[in-house]
Amino acid sequence: MEQSSPLTTFTPELFMRNFAEAEPGLTRKGAIEESNRCLYCYDAPCIQACPTSINIPSFIKRIATDNLRGAAQTIMDANPVGASCARVCPTEELCEGACVLNGTSAPIEIGLLQRYATDWAIRSGLQLFQAGESNGKKVAVIGGGPAGLSAARELAREGFQVVIYEAKPLAGGLDTHGIVSFRLPQDISLWEVEQVERLGVEIRTGMKVGLDISIEELKAGYDAIVLAAGMGYVPPLGIEGEKLSGVYDAIELVETTKTGIPTLELMGQRVAVIGAGNTAIDAATCSVRLGAANVKMIYRRTRGEMTAYDFEYEFAKQEGVEFNWLTLPKRIVGDELGNVAALECVRMELSGEAGPDGRPSPVPVAGSEFLLPVDAVVVAIGQKRRMDLIEALGLKHKRGVVEIDPATGRTSDPQIYAAGDIVFGAGTGEAMVVSAAQQGKDAAYAIVKQWSGRQDGIVGSAV
Amino acid sequence: MADLSIDFAGIKSPNPFWLASAPPTNTGYQVQRAFEAGWGGAVWKTLGEPVINTSARFAAVHFGGQRVAGFNNIELITDRPLEVNLKEIYETKRRFPDHTIIASLMVEPKREKWHEIVKRVEAIGVDGLELNFGCPHGMAERGMGAASGQQPDLVQAQTAWVKEVATTPVIVKLTPNITDITVVARHAVKGGADAISLINTINSLAGVDIHSWNTIPNVGGQGAHGGYCGPAVKPIALSMVAECARDREVGVPISGIGGISTWQDVVEFMLMGSTGIQVCTAVMHHGFRIVEEMIDGLNHYLDEKGLASVTELIGKSVPRYSNWGDLDLNYQVVARINEENCINCNKCHIACEDASHQCIDMLTNAEGKAILQVREEDCVGCNLCSIVCPADGAIDMIALEGGAAPMSWNQRSRIISGVNGSYSEAEVG
């Protein structure tokens, strides 16, 4: 990673170097050693900690016994986006955090082993699963992200004809567009998309439901609908100066780096990133790797309240990102050309009183306003809700969070199920890819149950 | 620091660590390097009519990611002329007069052949002779090695021929490829053996290559059985040493061989009746320097135990080794799980559930924590849970007090026979 390079322009070589996957995968020897360390627990806590219940001891034993196809199948059977999750899951809070070896020696590197097995599967070119015999039922999936892909794959394995309506030119959702390449290269996500397509799932890209196809058409043409449209871009801060040149949406910023060399210019610039979630961290490290001279994260609360994972925070610090805690942006100041020149902030303090989400409320310190000279501002304060789509579908929701039966994912419209970020409520931690995948599976099983008359959806049982 | 020197059937050695007759003792260069590293003695690679060895020769069994759990070879005795070996033995002995050099010998089972080689070897000065009646491959087809070692009368006769002319102590090396090793040991003693060494390697095929379907190792696509050694064979060797050690008709010093890799292994073999030990595979794997750690560990152990001499270990566990029929059937241990050390891997539960007596329950305690608990009334004290448990101190096997008076199967049978008049001694294994 080059940060303070004497280069003044962002060359393709620098881009390739800075955006190549940062963490090396395991070598064969490393994988054999690590997999042999696994105790092969019975009723293993790592499985319980995995939202998709991957049979982790089983796939690790398969690695240890040189059965990588079996290992990859075990992973991908439970989690259709298991290759992406191997890279982006907060493993220390999930499987690795539950490993019984914590405190005894060191937890098994489950994420790296999962990546080792799925990398093998990607290189092999194999199709890991087969479509089920057609049952004549049709399901439309709105959104081709982790939840939509997972629902589609499980339905296809059960014989449903599935069409995914994807608004973007490529499916995969945030895995394809929204996570920095040096953590999750796009081809990993696209392989997962391809695995789903190889089951006969049709993915109609560039299709916005409600615009390119009407709701009525959709409801008439399909037996069931899975709504997995995720969330949108970053909502406005609501402060002066947001329209200035040099103000970026964090998700858009990351997205521009996923499909080729970005056109935006951060080389040598001073960047302020507003927010402290995982996307904010991604935007910050992304800015560093795009050649920014200095990157500061601006957060109105403290380290203790930030929602980014510890490993993300550590990674950002290693990348040279600075953190300005208890700092609230008040106004973006422009120069005479309409470019960002500074960010006016005010110091905050924690009031000691808990806010509605239980976290202590920050309050401004009177008279503490100051100007932070910056060339760019990246906004990462969350994501917009798909209010228009949800309203158009006529679904019950709470401020843009679709209401569902948690067991089945069924919405207020019995024909429509929902999964993924579109049902992810505020104040419930970080939305995880792996949870979206499980919700997609759950919605699929509920549809299988509804249409097959079966008491239990059994697809996706542990291998 | 304890005294590590031993007197093995009259052979003085600065320590009990000898190299077994094998590839590491092929040349004077190697044996001298070994003595410099700290080995107390070496049994020179078997002398006889030089052979032609194959390529490849070695293979190993790797287990759970660890290399060389077991080792397999199809190499034969020395492939160098006797004169060359004798010259190097002479030079090595002159440089290291206080170290032990034993000549391993193997010739056709003919009296004059044995006389000839014994005289030639003793003429240049060795501390003892080891008769190789154990090599399981190659030489056996020529009526030597294990072929004669599997025939007790041949062992006795050849030992006697050697003793007719030998002036140094004679050690007979035994093959494990036999039903009861003590039979051959007794015949060796009848033939006049001053000591025995065991075990030689065990007949083995290291593996089959599941892709090429060739044997491992293979010589141009063909394989043959070899001899197995290394850590995996230690329990087999130890039991054979123990059987010989407790056999009154054997009654000669034992040089223990078979999978010895650490100082702990050395202690075990000596406790089970070995006066000295021999090592090969550990050196094949790590080089001669491994003896430094073995000597150091043994020294600290002896100091910790307050023992002035390593010889105080010899045979101390032999009286504790007997027949199954003499074991106390009323002795009872049960497993107890220590919650504070348990890591909840549940391996004890599933092992007991599927392979023993279904007495370890997965429960939740009052605080809602998952715990494992033994139903002691159903526990048969088999040890399985404590074997599979990966956490130190998580499972103890506790001896229960206050049970019935000791009663072995043999005692029980004797009592029953007093009632119905029939009785047979059990050596049930």
C-alpha cells in the first residue's frame, strides 16, 4: 500500500496495487496445520454462532483430509455467499469468537479456512449444486444481493423457477459494489452470482421494480415474491454545503472503486469522513488507498459508541486514518469555485443521559466551533430506506423497515416475503451479509413450505 | 547432576543413549558426529556380505498434520565392504575410546560364517556384538534376519556358535514379527546370549498412493513390505520389552528399542526393564542433535526425582505389569469433570455416548451456562472421556474408596472352582 508516494496522479498500477486483496490467503501447509488444530467439537459452538449454521467442524475436517470439494460444498450449502462471508464476516464476534480454544490457546482461523476452501471452489470452476426438478412454480426476487441470491438459490434447488430483478448492471449487492476490493474483490461476489445462475436462476439486471416492470405485472406473473432490495445510498446530513464539489456519498465512493479505476480525484487531498460505522471505515481506508494525504474520521460520539467492528477500527488505524471523536460537523465551507475548502465542526461531550437507543447522548460544547481545512468530505451516516418501493408494494413497515414474521420472512402481503437489509431495523447492531443470507434462506424455506405442502423445508440441512 | 553412565551386560557406556544399527550408523563419519553430539554408544549398521539397496527405500506415515508418526524402510544391511567398515570402526573407537561401539552382525546361518565374522570384528576392537535376527525384509529371503529370528532353535544355535568364539558380550536382537517374543528371547538366552535388544522393525506397508495406486514407497512401480518403526510402534515395543523383562527365564539385560523420541520415552523403557536404549527414527527425522534435549530432559527428571543414577530407574515398573487375570476387578475409577477447566467442546459427551456407556450429560447449570456432567453410577471408568478431552485438568479419573475387597479374575475362578471343581488360569488380553 502506497500512501505518501511522490506520484501526483493516480496510476492504474497504483490502483491495482492498492486495491488488491490485502490479507493473503492460507497456503496449503498453513491450511493443513490450522485445520488439524480444530478439535472437531460435538454440537460445536462455532456452528451455533454462525447465522447460517455452517457445519464448521465438518468443513474443517474435510480440509484436513484433503477433500476441498467437500469442504466448499459444506460451506456453500449452508451459505450461498460463503466465499464473501469468509472475508467480510466479523468472525471474532461469530464463529471464531465462539471457538472453545479462546483462552486455551488461540481460536481456529475459521474465516481463513473458509476462504481457503471457497477459493479452491472458485478456481475449480465446478458447479457445486444442482437445480431441483421443476415444480412449475415461479418466484420473483427483487434485489440480487446476498439475501436475494440466497433465497433464489434455495428455491432453485427445490425446483422453483426464479427470476431476480436487479436494478444495477451487476448482481451481488453490497458484496459486489459496496465493500472495498482490498477486503472483498468483486470476482468473489460475482462467482457466487454465477453459482446461482448456473442453477437456472435468471437475473434481469438494470431492472428497477416499479419503473421497468410494474408491481401488478410482478404480482400477476409470480406465485411468490421475495423482496430483498436492501437499502439505498447515504441520506443527506442536512447541513449547509452538501452540494459542494468534493462532497461524496461513502457508498458511491466505494462503488466507483469496484468496477475499475475511479474517476474521482483524492490524490494528495485532505479528506474528512463523517460517520463511524463499517462503511465509514471502508470509505476512509478507500480514501487512503486512493492517495489522500490525510484522512480524518469525524464522529460525534466516542470510540465506545462507534458501530464499526474492532478489526475494522484496527485496520483503519494501521492505514493511517485519524479519528476525531466527539466532533459534530456543522457546515461544509466552500471556496469561490464551489469546491470544498473546510468543514466547520463543534466539539461535543457525552451528556451522561442515555438517548432513545440506550447510548449516551452527545451534546455540543458551547463556543467550541472550529474549522477543519479539508479538500473532500465523505458522508457515511447510514443508508436510505427503500420507502418508495415498499409503499408501492403496499407493505406494512416502520420508517422504511418492512415488517415481517421473523420465522418465515412473510410480509403483510401473503404473496410477498422480505429478507436482508430491507427488514434490518435500526438499533440492532450492524447489518451483516451472513444474516442477510440466512434471511434469504428462511424466506425460501417458507415459500417451499407454502407451495409444497411440506411441513419442513429441508433444503440446506447440514451436509 | 545424576550419573547417566550404565553398565550393560558388562559393556560400560557414558550414557544409556545408543544409536540403533541403522542408516545413521552407516559410516565412521556419522558415528563420530553422533558421539560429538552426545550419544553414548552406537550399534554399527549391520555388517555382512555387502548388499545392493533399492531406490527408493524409506516412507513415513504422517498423522494429523504431524510428520513421521511412523517410519517404514526397505533398506538392508551395509552396502559397503567389511574391510572399509572395520577400518572406520577402528578409527572411531580410537578417537572415542570411552564411547560404546557395538558391531551388528548378520551372516548365513552357518557356524563357520559366524565364527569368521566374529573373529574379524573383535580383532579390530569393539565393545560388544549384536546379532541381527530381526531385519524383516530382503535379508529374510536369504535365510537371514527375521527368517532365522522367527525360528527359536535357529536363534539358539546361532547364538551358541557366536558364543563359542566371542570374547565380548553378545546381544541378540529380536524380531517382533512373531507370536510370542519371549519364546525367542528364552532361546537366545539358552544359546548363551549376554543380553537381548528389542524390537527390530515390524512388517509394514507404509501406504498406497490413492492417485497412482502404487505402493508407498515404490521401486519403479513395485513395492514390498518393509520394516515399521518410529513413535507409532512405541507401545508395541514397550509391551514386548515388558514381557521379556518380567520373564524369569529370560533374565538378561535388555536394550530397549522402538519409537523412542524423547527423554520421557527413555524413562518409560528403563522403568519397564531396559538397561539402555537405542534410537534411530528420531535421528532420521531430526539429526544427531536431538540427543542433547534427551540428555537434558533426563538429567532434570532424575534430579527432580532425587535419583543419583539413571540405573535406579531400571525395571522399577516391571512388578506393576502382570496378567489381566490378576487385575483387581473390584477397583473402580470414575470420571469427574472440572467445570472451571472444561472448554465445552463436548468431545467427552459424544465419545461416551457413541463409544462407551452413555453417562456424560450435556446440561445447563443454574446460571444458564452449558456444562458437562458424569452420572457416576453409570460410569465404568473406561478413561475414554479423559483421553479425548483436549483441555488440561478438565477430566480427572477418580479412584472410588470403600468398594469391595480386591478380587482378581483368577482369584474369583479359584473360589468358584473350589465349589464346582474346575479352574483355568486366565491370561485374557
